[in-house]
Amino acid sequence: MRRSLLLGFLILLAPAIFFVSVLFGSVDLSAGQVFDALLSRSNDITSDIVWKLRVPRVLAAFGCGGLLALAGTLLQVLLRNPLADPYILGVSGGAALGALSAMLFGLGMVNVNLAALCGALIAIAAVFGLSFRAGDWNLFCLLLCGVVLASGFGALISLVLVLAPQANLKGMLFWLMGDLSQADQTTPALILLAVLTVASLLFGGTLNILGLGDTKAKTLGVAVIPTQLAIFFAASIATAAAVVLGGTVGFVGLIVPHLLRLLGITDHRLLIPMAVLVGGGFLAISDTFARTFWAPLQLPVGIVTALFGVPVMLFLLSRKR
Amino acid sequence: MLRCTNLSLSYPGKTLCDNLSLEIAAGQSWAIIGKNGSGKTTLLHALGGLNAAASRQVFFRENNLGAYSRKTLAKNIGVLLQQEDANYWGSVRDYVMLGRYPHQRSIFGWQNQNLQLVEDAISRVGLTALASRAMHTLSGGEGQRARIALLLYQQPQIFLLDEPLQHLDLQYQQQTLKIFTELAQVEKRAVVMVLHDLMWIPRYCDHALLLYEGGHFILGPTAEVLNVENLENLYKCRLKAVESDFGRIFLPC
């Protein structure tokens, strides 16, 4: 019951985080001004700032964080490895290589995103093709293929960075560290987040069983291979969408599921919606901090997520011991 | 209830059982015994539908196991594995509640949980005081009892138990055997157990299957097949039978 109340609290907290994130920015707006602008859309400057700049940015941060937390939760179940994060299977490496290559050739942001999506899809196809054989797969093989591919992509990304002209380097590094300032395609990402969250929730009970191991899951009635394939593709697509939206934002996908488990949330029927809410809220707050703390300079949000997340996680771990 | 006809199981270069035909009826409790690596677990997995290749030769009621969905099998056949991933983050109670999974009809399944049955299952294995503890903090024997509680809550018609007594002290060994014998005799379920301790078999199992090297086997009522000659051939060591108030006991010489 207490866990269900926590979910209710998080659902109520989400609009508050949204409001606070929209409230802060390089232009000072009062809470009343933001509230009015949110309720009635007009043509004044305040409304433009709120609706054209801040709301899309906060929604992008929420979508990106939610997708990463969802992908991390799913991959930790699939690989039964607490170190699994959305980037472990090389999807982000493929996306980053695509995006940076597009930047190297001076393509616009739309093409950069398209290249990132293509890179991510190629990485998903490669890791799946290498590890799935004749209707069966070995999860260790999947993990190893992903890690090896990610290393290969890492080397190629370094090569692109070495070859890149000085003028492009900063943009590339921002993209690599996570940057929501160029986020577009927020609506499709939010729709995808909603669809994947509901779909994962439907499998929540099955995910609980899958954590006991493949054989035990079979004895309890789980069709193991189809379920694992569904998890793999859902997590990979969520990662690809998050990376295309905000670059490789670190830490959210690894830390959010752990944080909730340390708080005693182990049932995936609760863990999944909570991870999406906490991941989205955490990235929205982090991004607000990243764009206001050193304004007008914007920090890569990946730096902020790590600076916030590391002490919280270490504190919880030390208390648990 | 569960039968196999001409079932052969092997690994490359090693035959585990050759042309085994076996019928396990409701109310019976079977012991499978054999040396390490003789194929007891492989046979148990085949009987539980966990070996896809063997599923066509094992029949539950009228059909072979391959004809049933995983959920239907899980409603009827419960398997206690010899080893299970210890990577479960929840409490003992949460863990035991997973046993209801095959019976859940709704997506979320909360309403299908019978909390009284959960508590009964936990109580039968003596874990009531530890029900809220995290699974990963339990000792080996406590963990084994939690796994048995999950199986009890699963409520299958057939229990396939791979070394159910491992990690258990003497008290819980007997308690576990009493639980499953009662399920067989009173509720007419079928129980198949891989056991190493010969002391318990004459008292708690009415049938036994002895798996020999090379795929040979002997099966039948315990009183007939569990004798010094068969066991000496099985274990390749000298044994002595001692009659006690509780039945025959076999001691190594």
C-alpha cells in the first residue's frame, strides 16, 4: 500500500516539477506570469518564452529521461546484470557515430538526428543478428556482442573527433555529454514513451518472473524467448529515441532503477511507471539546473545528472549497508 | 497423470536413459535415485517440459507436453529446480506470490492473489517470521524453504522436485517430505523427487526409479526395487540393510 502511495505521490509531483522547470530560465518570470501563460496562450513575449522555448525543452527532458530510465529498467531485467544501462548494447555508440559523422560533414540538425537514428538502428540490427541464432540466443553472447560493438563505436567516435575541425568540436562534445538545447521531435518521443511504458506495464508481472532466471520462468509459464525479444527491442528503441532526442545523457538509465529498488520498489508493475516518472522528473530538474546555473552559458545536462546522481546513490548505498 | 513412453535422453557420448517408459499416477510419490551425473535432473526437466526435444515423448493426460502452452503446463506441473538465480530483490512474501503467475488471468494479477493461501504456504515451511525479509538475506535452508513455499502456492497437480532436501536441517527435511507425501495421499497430487538420502525413501516414497550408468534403469514399488543388490550395483559400494521401526535403512559398510 505504501508503495502504491509513493506512485501516487510521484504522479502528483510530475506537474510540480514541470511547473518549476518552466518557471526558471535566463529570463526572470514570476510564478503568476508562468501560470497565466500556461493557462492562456497569447502572442506576448512571456507566452512565447513559455510555450516556444521552455515547455518544449522541459517536455524533451522529461521524455528523454523517461525513455532512458525505462530502457535501463528493462535491460537490467533482460541481462540480469545490475550494471546494465541503456548504452551497454552499443545502441548509443551507433547513434553517436551517426550523429558525429553528420556533424563532421556539416549537415544540419535534422540530418544529424536522422543519422543518429540510422546509427542506432544499425547497431540494434548488428547486435541482434550476432547474438540470435535459430530461434534461440545466449544472453552472455548478447551482452558481449553489445559491449564489443560499443567499444568499436567508441574507437570510431574518437577517430571522428580527431578528424573534426576545431569549430565543430564543441558541438560534438556537447552532443556526446548530453544536450537538450537542440531537441526536436519531442512529440513522437513522448508518444513512444507512453506506448512503451504501457506495453512494459502489461509485461510487468512477467518481468518479475524473468528475474528468477530463464528455467524458473519457464516452469512458471513464461514464454521466455519471445518475452526477451520484446524487452530487447523495446529497450533498444527507447534508447535510440532518447539518444536522438538528447544525445548520450549519462547516469539516468543506470541510477533510477537502482534508486527505486534501494527504496524497496521491486515489483515491475510499480517499478516501471515510477522509473519513467523519476527518470523524466530527474532529467527535467537537471536540465533546468544545466541551463540556469551558469546562464547564459549552458552546461551539458549529462554533467549535471552525474553530479546530482552520484552523491544520492552513494548515500543510499551506504545507508543500505 | 504423467507418463513417458520409450523416452531416451543422452548427451554427446553419454546415454542417460534408454527407452524409459514410466507412468506416474495421482496419489503416488516417486523417488529418482542415481549417482552424480546419471541424468536425474535431465530426466526431471524432460518430465517437466523443459526439454523441448523430449516433450513429444512425455504425456500429461491425453496429449504430449509440446501440445500445451507454457502457462497450462505451469498450472499443472510445478518444478523445484536444483539451482535458481539468487538475484531476486523482493521479500519472501513477494517471492512466494510469484507462484500465482500461471493462474493469473488479468494483466496486473493483484486481484487474483489469495493472500490467505500465500500466508498458509509460508507458514507450512516455517517462514512466517521471515515473510517480510528480503529473499537475498536468507540462509541457504531458508531460501530453499521459500522456494518450496512458492511451489505450494503454485498449486500444481504434479510436483517435480530436484533435491528438495538440499540445505535443509533434519527437522525441515522431514517436514518437507511430510508436506509432499500428504499432498500425494490426501489431495491426490503426484510427486516425483530426486533424492540422495536413502534413509527417507522407504518411509515417504511408494515408488522408486533407479538410474544406472549406460542408460539402464530399474523402476517399481519401493519395497520391491530398493534392496541391497540393486543399490550396491547403483552406487558401486557395499551396503547393509538394517530393519528399524520406521522401515528399512541402508548403511554403507
